[in-house]
Amino acid sequence: MTPPGPGATTPGKAATAVLALALTAWVCALFAAPFLTVLPRLTVDGWWQWPLLRVALVLASAVGVGLATGLFSPRAKARAAAVATVLCGGLSLGLSINPVLDLVRGPLDAVGTVQDSAAWTQRFRGRPSGTATTTDHGRLEFRAADGDLTVIEPLGFQVSHMEAALQDCPRLDGPVRLVALRHLDIVVAVECVDRPPGR
């Protein structure tokens, strides 16, 4: 067997490089995935698409780490890959529990009244530089016809999406249909409902 040349890459170095790349992709996915449900405005028919894509992204990157880990132990490739996938996948699901719960439970889809809604910007001043950062906050209190009270508290871009959804119904003093994701705190839609006759 001919030994590798001076510039050749050994299998161990190649496996290390692949694992490092897989870990980097996994960490980047953990940080980037929340933006998939923070930035876009969800729709009533396709509310599940962005949360599912968020969960699929972190799980796919976790599987990539598992496959890369298997390169280090050819004799126990399947076992090493399975252990790494379970560990990374479990952590990924733990950090993505809100979209998972919304996918499992489905959205709140109820008729009731909007008790209160508000939006404000909170300013934080960092130390020691003194630079200020702002975060948009929102709050929507909704009481369903059966008396259940639901509070949705969106953040960031979802605050403007909530305000846009509220503007879709010109009369919030009457009954409305609310579609919202309770765990991600996202207001999907607010639709006016005709008042019953005699009211």
C-alpha cells in the first residue's frame, strides 16, 4: 500500500473537517431557525408551513451531525451516528418545543371578542458602551364564546403582523374569529363575524 503524499488528507483529518462543518451548520441552524417563524406573516391555510420548516431545519442539521460522527468509528458507525443524532436531535427539539407544540395541538380557531390589544417598543441600554437597542412587544387578550381567555404576546415583526391582522376587521367591538398559535405567540388572522340577529 502506497503511503499518502505530503499534501494528502488522511481519513481522520477529513472526518474531523466534516464533523466540524456539520456542527457549525447545526449551531447556525439553531440560531437561524427562529427567524422562520418570526419574520413571515402566516396565513390561515398555510399556518403550519413555517413552523414545520423550522423544526425540519434543526432536525436535518442534527442528523447531519450524527452522520458526520459515524465517520470516526467505521466499526460502530451506526451506533455512533444514532447516539449523536439522538443527542443533537433531542436538544434541537427542546429548543424548538414551541413550534412542535403548535404543530401537534394546532392553532386556536375560535369566535369571541377582543378584550384588549396593545403594542409598544421597549428600549434597552447596554453597558458599558451605552448603546440602546429596541424590541417591539405586543399583547392581545381574546375571550372566546365559551368564556376561555387567551393572551397572545408577540415579539418583533410579529407585532406589526398582529396590528395588520387587527386592521383586517374594522369593528373589533363585535364578535370576531381569531386564528392564533398559542405557543409561538403569533396572531395569524382576525376576521369579523356577523352579529346574531337581534343583537
